[in-house]
Amino acid sequence: MPDKRIHRGQHPSDATLFASDRIPDIRCAVADYSLLLNKGYAEKSSLKLVGDRFTLTERQRLAVMRSSCSDEQRANRKSRQLEIGKIAGQVIAIDGYNVLITIEAAMSGGLIFRGQDGCCRDLASIHGTYRRVSETQPAIELIGGFLQQTGISEALWLLDSPVSNSGRLKTLLRELAEKSNWKWEIDLVTSPDAALVKGEKIVASSDSVVLDKCSKWVNLAGEIIKRRIPAAKIIDLESQL
């Protein structure tokens, strides 16, 4: 069946899966899963154990997985996190799809989950093909305006070259940057994660793999959502470990 979505909003089942009466169990699941990660248990088996205990669906388990981390991971990430307001004049490397899709989701009423490390994440997945939605251009313009107002002079966008339509997104990013005089470079790379980890620029991402290995990072999507998207539907799954 072709993908006919025009928004990056909620999944039809989200209203039930993440209803207010389900959040306490999901938050407990995040705490339990994070505790198992603390003890060095395997991620896959730990998630199954916790998910089965709280009778979670696959989508609920995805939210738990994306929102969890060990104490060590959280402390390590926090030690390398920079405040967005203190990097004016510097160049950042943006994990393109990671940041853009989260902002699209927040703008269109999709659920946003704040995890143990304070990052905001969505449940969207592009499955090898990126489809432009109604929020795509407004989201890019919001990101660009926020960077400009924050004093971040230049940005390098990294997009996954294996993902279909990356070339079209690159063209759109370039056109909007030229229109607004933003100093953006947009590159298609086989693995943005690897490039972000190896690079020396400040990284903008909420990808756990990237955050565990990059030298320094900023919570760009989280800050934009907090400051510019007041109507965003945020579910706080951060718990005290």
C-alpha cells in the first residue's frame, strides 16, 4: 500500500496506547529497563522481560527503548552536552533526518517522548524512504530561524544517501538556505552516524549511538520544541534511577 500520509502526526493507536492511565506503567518500564542496562544485561532480552511484565505493545516498547539509558550513559552524555545558548558563532553538524523528523512530528501533533537523558524523541520511522509532509518546509524554516536567532552561524546537514528522496530533501534545504542567507552545507553520506561520531563539529542529534560516541553535542530538537512549539504533545518518561 502506498504511503499517503500528509502529516508526521500520531499513529491511530497512540491515543489508546499512551493514554494517561498507561503512562505510569510505561514510566516504570523505562526505570526497570534502565536498571537492567545498569547491571549489564542484554538490551533485547531486557526489553522483552520488561515489556512482558507490563504487557506492552511493540509501539510502547519502542517508546521505552528510545527513552531509556543506563546511569553511565546518561552521565557520559550529560558531561559532553553543551548549552545551545553558549555556542554562538560556532558550526554545528546536524543529524538531518533525526532532527527534522522530530520537529515535523512535534509540529503535527505527534507524540514526543522526553527520555532519561533529557532528549526528545519521536516514534516515526522512514523505512528507507523519506516522504515529504505538510510540516517539512515549516519545520526547516523553524530550525533555520532558531539557529539564526541563537547565533549559530553555520551548519552542516548530513543526510543518509541510501534513503530514497534524500536528494530532493537536499535540494529543498539548499533552496531555503539560499533564500534566507543561511550558511548551510548539505551532504549526502552513507552513514551520518559514523560521520558525526568521527567529526570534530558540535553535533545536533538525539540518536543514542551518536550521543554515546560524539565529542560534544547540543539538544537542538529538544530546545526548539521547548521554546518554539508550545503545543507539542510531550510525554515525560524520565524517571529517578
